[in-house]
Amino acid sequence: MIIPPYLKPGDTVGIIAPARRMKKQDLIPAFQLLRDEGFNVFYDKRLFAKEHWFAGSDDFRAAYIQSLLDNPDIQAIWCVRGGYGSVRIIDKLDFSGLREHPKWLCGYSDVTVFHEHIHTCCDMATLHCEMPYHVKDSTLRNEAIVTMLDALCGKELRYEFPTHPLNRPGNFSAPIVGGNISILYSMNGSRSDIDTKGKILFIEDLDEYLYHIDRMMYNLKRSGKLEGLAGLLVGHLNDMHDNAIPFGHTAEEIIAECCAEYDFPIIFNFPAGHLPDNRAIRMGCTISVSCAPKNIISTQKALCNKLV
């Protein structure tokens, strides 16, 4: 696993919009936050292009993102928001420049497309973290922002969070992969698909029907994604929907039931996903989890790649 160099003051963060479009004024707090931390911010007018839902056409977005992937003077790339659209451009991109000049690709939700593809095709770590769209105050330093900055700057990440009644406790340590369940489901079988054996699988989701969570979990199960896991970390599962005839289980119960035949540890309540407490995870890197009667502790050391 290639670990991109950690950031230091004076480094440059490039900003991209791989999916939904954004207005410049909505990104000003995030830009100022980076500058206040001593980083340079790089983007050009193409970032604010519009084509219906998207930040420009597929070819337009891909060309702009390609220019940042190939730029050796950019040390990290931060996606402005999720939504939908990254899968439309992922095969238009050439990642040879990223392999030559490794940099952190940062974001979550729809950005899971990039996490999966970069892990599989480049064997490189990425950062699951907060995005500019959610930064409304440049002075705010909540857990999401602090842990994102800590992760980028090479600090150890240590999270303590409450246990959950459906947990299947166990102490485990392995590289972590995954992201948004809907994206994992949609990428299954593609050339971007991830190998989960011997890994910790992290999943989270938002705004889904409960029966669809069930469908997606059974897809992961039938495709072998749950076999041989070192552990399962379940993040936020919020704003779920039900039908007029109730499905009969919560999202957490659906996941627990689907994994009942396996013996790997399952930990719910991991503080990452579509809620304000969205703490950073260095995807592809080893994370260690230990269980106590009332809380869970996860740690992720900042390993460096000697080849970079």
C-alpha cells in the first residue's frame, strides 16, 4: 500500500467537483479553513461549471480532475461534495500521474468510487473525511475537521465511542476498506471492485429504504465480500425509510442478521458517515479496534511509505 506524503504548511490542496455542482460562495469557508491551517488552495473557474445536476459534462469534469491528478505541485485533492456522478467519469481518468506523484484523495459518500478505484488500481491509501460542502464556518474545529487535518498531517487517530447492543465484540487489526454501501453495491463486479478478504470492511449509508439495505447486504454476501473479513465497522445509518407495510427490522438489525453465519467481530456506532460527527479514516491503512464493556476504542497510526 502506497502512503502519500503527509501535508506540511505551504503544501497545496487541489479542489475538485467529481459529481454535483457547487457555487463558489458556498466553498469560501472551506477554502479559508485550509488557508488558516497554512495550506495553499488550488482551483480554477472550471470547478464551478454547470450542466444540469453536474459540475460540467463528464468529459469536462474528467479533464479538470486529470489536470490535478497529474500536477506534481498538488499534495492532496479534496472533493467538494458527494451526490452522484463519480462513476460516470472514473474510467475516463488516467491514474499514472497519481502513481508517479502520490497525493491524498479526500472525501466520502459518492467519493467511495475513487476510494475503491485507487485502492484496486493504484494500491494507494486515500482519506475518508468531511467535505467542503459541509464547512459553513472557517473557524469551526469539530471532530470531523480536526480528525481530517490530523489524518492529512500524519497524526495518530484515536476514537472512543459507545458500544451497541448488536455488537459482536472482538479485538482486531487489519487494513480498512469500504465506504458507502450503495456505492460498494453499484461497483461490485467492476474493475474498481475491492478485495475484502483479511480486511476490515467499513460501511455507512444515508436516505435509503430498509428493504434496499437488505438487498445490498445480500449482494455483498452472495458476491463473497463478507467472507474472510477481519471485522466489520458500521458507521452512521441515518434517515432511513420504510414502506407502508413495515420491513420489520432496523438497518442495524438487517446488517447483523445478514452477517449472523460469520464469526468476525461486528462493531456498530463507528463515528463516520452522513452526520456531523464524521471522523476521518485513512482508507487502505491498518486500523486497530479494541472492545471494552461500555466503549470501543479504535486507533490508526500514521505509517509512512519509504518509497514515497
